[in-house]
Amino acid sequence: MQLSCPSPILQHETVQMAHGAGGRLSQELTARVFMPHLNNPVLDQLDDQARFDAEPGRIAFTTDTYVVTPVFFPGGNIGDLAVNGTVNDLAVGGAMPRYLSAGFVLEEGLPLVDLERIVRSMAEAARKSGVVIACGDTKVVQKGQCDRIFINTSGVGFIPPGRDVSCRNLLSGDAVLLSGTIGDHGMAILTTREGLSFQSRIQSDSAALNGMIADVLQAAPNLHAMRDPTRGGVAATLNELAASSSVGIELDEGALPVREEVRGAAELLGIDPLTVANEGKVLLVVPAAEADAALVVLRAHEHGSEAAIIGEVVDEHPGMVVIRTSLGSRRILDMPLGEQLPRIC
Amino acid sequence: MQLSCPSPILQHETVQMAHGAGGRLSQELTARVFMPHLNNPVLDQLDDQARFDAEPGRIAFTTDTYVVTPVFFPGGNIGDLAVNGTVNDLAVGGAMPRYLSAGFVLEEGLPLVDLERIVRSMAEAARKSGVVIACGDTKVVQKGQCDRIFINTSGVGFIPPGRDVSCRNLLSGDAVLLSGTIGDHGMAILTTREGLSFQSRIQSDSAALNGMIADVLQAAPNLHAMRDPTRGGVAATLNELAASSSVGIELDEGALPVREEVRGAAELLGIDPLTVANEGKVLLVVPAAEADAALVVLRAHEHGSEAAIIGEVVDEHPGMVVIRTSLGSRRILDMPLGEQLPRIC
């Protein structure tokens, strides 16, 4: 049997320890599962490092490890999430995302069909957002020493000369915009995990926003800051923005876009959607004079059709976020303390 | 009790799920454990992405995830290993390593003193090699869903204009140099795991080689290729070099530097030191005319004192590595098939 089998990997349907050992089985995993989907002129060099030319402006560099469970969820999987998340982390700094690395930790026994499905999703997400997977690494750990698959994506992009988008740039009077509904990603994960099948219409919003953001920067060239409200949700992100710029932020509760099914599931589970992770949304802080122009561009985009102006930057209560409720009262939107939703991304 | 405690983290001596949630406890972990050691002007921006200026030449970009067990081993720990390994992956491409990312996956319950010890080692290794930890990310998974700590480091460096160091550059007649003894890292890990205490003199060779490599490039400006022989050891790396350049490589077995205690432990465990991982060694392929100059520079350096010319590039048997044994016979040094030493890095 073995003699008639030209390639050892063909004997395996699951990840083996040897696939991470840097020997022939590692090469064959690369050749069979990774390269057919991820091949491109940079990665194909297969040196110890990718090489490419700089573009004008400054370099942006970011990293994120994805440990989401379940690995496959309504609206995506860990693969496209890992690409979109890092693309967005570059884009919200005003950078044009260009090159991503992919570092895999695989659990012995992971079905190769699952790995291939994930890698294919990464390749598709990379193509959609116009980035290149430039380098990679694969480690395998024994069964029980990680949970199926963890993926680190780091990213390199270029910030055009003269562009200054930063969380320290907020000014009193700025408008705060949100590109769409909140809590979709986190509630999709959570309702899947909890087996709340009647909520199954909730889909993750996982998406790369660099195309939309590039268009907004044309329409609102003096845009001050952007952040993607992932872990900790809109609540954590706005608190960080307020603290970084020593300004206050006031939100209109009635202006916050929330899907009915997300609101329902959140109530059922006792969770505030404002603290729930998003993976295809961006918060934008724009001078009031450019707010309407930014909103028009957002709404014209597939990922921004439900965009809204949700609040404003104020001089009062620096470092704090305050919500004006629909009943006319005001409450503080705190930085979430800790973990309501583990392994959401 | 709780009221008298100003900071929630002070109640914890181990990693909590909430430390990875993107909320206040995440901020406090960053403030207490990460920033005191890793702070620098780039990281201190704490935006979603680091920003820095390009240097002349091409950009080099690499990634590696470290899952070594045990986390602390003779001669180092996962922290300095993660910095040195990625620094070396850039340096062997002829790049000057500059910026590293650090992506942590932490197991709930990891003692914070262990995490801090690892982070301190990363900071020291970064200082020694002259790189900056530019951005980071921390995820926490439940107890039993990873093994203590995994660290991804990705790195960005710059390749000076006109420099071309690549595994596709080998030419017949080139000399093959090795910067020191083989198998030290892998055997240090393995003897520790196997409890072979009489072998305890074996220390990992974990070290950043960018300084030494920069000096060699001065003395041997036409150097063709470099690789650090990590997973799969010298055997895997030389096979990759031979295959990439479609040349043969011949080694002198008698010229291979191996410590006595490594040779002894390897024999005891039935392992060929040529297949064992190194973390502070580099293979260099240099035109014969520059070989002696390169050797002199290597030997003058603390990490190259036992450097040797171990073989040569030949036209014969392209893609294959052949060893001339001390008895005058010849044998093929194969690409290792798979895993003898899991989780070595």
C-alpha cells in the first residue's frame, strides 16, 4: 500500500504533528493546501521573508491573532475574519493595506478539508480587499493543546504623505459616524454557541472596509479619526477615542442602528449590544462640515447602507462617553470591565 | 476588600478571560505587564497600527509563531526565542531588522509572574538586537484550550539597495559556512523534556544574529545566500537551498561542529543532530574567493567563534545534499520526513 502511494500526505485526512516539523510533510502541506489558494508572486518566493517595494508615505504595521470559536459561523469563518480584521486595522489608520502574513497554529487531528476551507476563505477575502498574503508559518501542537486552529495575521500598509488619521485628533464639534448596525458579529457567534437557532438569521458582518474607507477619505479629506469597534464593541472603542483625545463624546441612543434580531437576542442574554464585537463596521470622527458628505459616501457602499451620524464630540466630561436616551435622560457609557463574550475573534 | 483595592487587576495573580476582552482589564494588563517593559515611541501611540518611515531599499516581511514547550528552558524562554527567531528570519535575507509585532495567545490561569518574565525577556532581546516591538495583540482562551502561551512575532526590515541575498543564488564552487555548533537548541529542549538531567549542560543557542551578519556582509559583499537552520535542522535547510537553486551540496562530515554533550544525547535518543533545530546559527553560501574573509569575521564574533567551512556547492546531483564521511564514503543527507521533535520552537 505505502509503496503505491507517491505522496505521504495522501495517506492523511487530518493534520499530523509532522505537518509542522519543517520537513517533507511540511512542504507537502504547503504544496497541497496552502499554495493552490494563496499563491502569488511574493509568497511564491518561499524565502524566509517576503520582499517588496515601499510605496510613498509612512508604513503602517499591525497584528492580530484570531481564536474565534466556533471556527465556522453564520456569515464567515476564522479565515476571512483573520484577513478582514487586519485589513481593517490598517485601513482605520488611513493606510492602504497591501501585505499580510498568516501564522497558523493547528491542532493535531484537524480535518484537512476544514483547513482547506479556511485557507480558501482567506484567499477570497484577500482578493476582495486587494491585499497579498506575503508570508506564512505553520505550527502543529498535540491534540488538546490548542482548540482546532488559531491564526495570526499581521499586516503592512502605506499611509499616503500628508494624511493624519489618529485617535488623538478628535476635536469638539466633530461628528461621530457609524457605518452600520452594531453587534452583528458577536451576536452571530454567541447565538450559534448557545444553540439559539431561532436567532439564526443573525449573520456576522465580517467584511473588509478598506475600499469604502478610501472613498470616504476622498469625500471627507479632513477626517480626524477612525476605529473598528471589535472586542469591547462601540462602548470600548468610543471610550478609548475619548480618552486618547481628552474630549467628551455624546451619543444619541435613538440614532444607533441595531437589527431587531440582534436587539432581541441581546435582551434575552442580558447583553448590551454596545459592548458586542463588530467585524465589518467603522466609527468615523469627522469635522461637522464634512459629516454629510461622508455619510452620503458610506450609504452608497454595500457595507455602509445603514450608516448614521450617532453623536458628537464635546468639550464637557473629557474622557467620558455619555448617551442621551430616547426618553431625554443621560447616562454614562462605561468602558466594559471584562469578558462577556470570550473568543469572539 | 474590593473597595479598598484601586485596580481590579491587583486582585489577580493569573491570567483571566477578561484580560483578553478589550475592556478595562485588557487595558490594565497592558499597563501593568506589557508597557513597563516594551514601551517605546512607536508602541506608545497605542493606535490600531504602528506607523514609521520607510528606509531606503526594499521591505522585508516575515512571520513566525512560537509554541515551544517547556516555555522556560536552559538558555532562554519563549519570549527571547520569539524575538531572536524573527530577527534572524529577516537578517538571513540581507535585511536590517527594525520592527516586530507581538501577538499573544494566553491560557486562562497562566501566572502573571511567568508572563512578565517572558515579556521582560522579549524586551531585552529586542534591545540587544536593536529592534522595536511596534505593535501587539493579546487573546485569552479558556484553561485547556491552549498550552500556557503561544507567541507570534512578525517582523519588518529593510534590504539596502543593490543587495541580493536569496536561496536561489547558489552557484557551483561556492563555499558553505556554518556559524557554529549544531543541534544545541533542539537538544536543550528535548533533554529538558525527557528529564535527562545529566545532559543539563546543553543550553539553547537562542540568539539574534543580525549584528554578526551585518559584519559578514561587509567582509563578503558578494555573499549569495543565508538561512538559519531551525525546524528540520541543517539537513532540511541545506536540502531547501539545493532545491531552490537546482545545485548539489557536498558536506565534509568531519568539519561539522557538534558539541560532545549534544552528540552524546543525540546518540542516546537516536536522533541525527543534523535534523535538530538551531536558534542562533546561520548557514552562509559565499563565493569561494570570499569564504576565508567571511570565516574570519564570523569567528571574531561571540555567536560565531566555532564557525567552520562545512562544504561546497557542486554541479552534480542537483537538489541533493551529499555527506562525505570521515571514512571516505558518501551518503545522501535526506530532507527529514516529519516530526522527531514536536514544539521545538
